[in-house]
Amino acid sequence: MRRRVGLTAFVLLFSLVAAVFGAASATAHSRLVSSDPADGANVATSPPAVTLTFNEAIQESFAVLTVVGPDGNFWQQGDPSVVGPAIKVNLRPLGPAGTYQINYRVTSADGHPVEGKRSFTLTAAGTGTPGPSAQQAADDESDGLPIWPFIVVGVVVLLGGGGVVVWMSRRPA
């Protein structure tokens, strides 16, 4: 009986370690193939929109496309739209000359998030009015789920499993 419990505990532990450390990463995610304006392009006038095109269709849910100017403010106007492999967001007329950073996060067809950055440079200042501060928006976002509940659950599961192994391996009176 003790041998069976020990073997069962070993198999469970081995399976857990193999599942956590042996999982292969997926490599079939969408990838960005082009942007308009092109990455690193110099533009003299404000483009009406930013469009990113991927190698395959992307999901509409959770798509984010922002443009942050050299002044630290958002310059996109409205929500992005997704059509097949492309995501597009309209721009306000741009303001200060300098580098504008395009930030994106989309969900590929296989459900995995894909994110990145591109940039272009406005060579002549425009007269546009910026949107809200990108820094203020980042400060307003929550930090997400806390990790401590997951740690507590993990410890309880491990202690409970250990208790079951000890209880099952005790000798009958």
C-alpha cells in the first residue's frame, strides 16, 4: 500500500512538473507585415489614419491601436476598426513636429495576443489639438489581478496533497 501511494505521488508530481516546464510555445501567431505610414517614415503633413496589416486575419475583440506624439499625448481619434488582416484608427490633425509612436495589441486568429510598436516622424509642425495624456491614461489603468490569491491556492493544494499522501501511507492499527 505504501509503495502504491509513493508511486502515485511520484507520478502526480512528475506530471505536474512536465506540464509546467515542458509546454511548447506556439509559433503560428499573426505578424505585422506593413504599416501606413511606414515604420520610421518621415511625413511632412498629418496622415488621416494609421493602418497596420498582418499576415492573416485578426480578431476584432480587444484590438488596441494608439498613437502617442512627442508631447506625450494621444493623437488617435475614435476606436480602431478591424477588417480582415488590417487594423485602422483615424488620427486628429497632428501637432508638434517629432516622432509619433504607434502602439498596437491585437488578437491573432489562433487567440494569442500580438503586440508591438512602430513610429513615424512628422517633419513640419501642424496645428492639431491633442487628445488626453498617455501617461495619465497609463496611471489610471488598474494593475490587473493580484498574484497572492494564486499563491495561496497553490500552497493549500500542495499542503492538502501532502496531507492525503501522509494519511494514505500510515499503517493500519
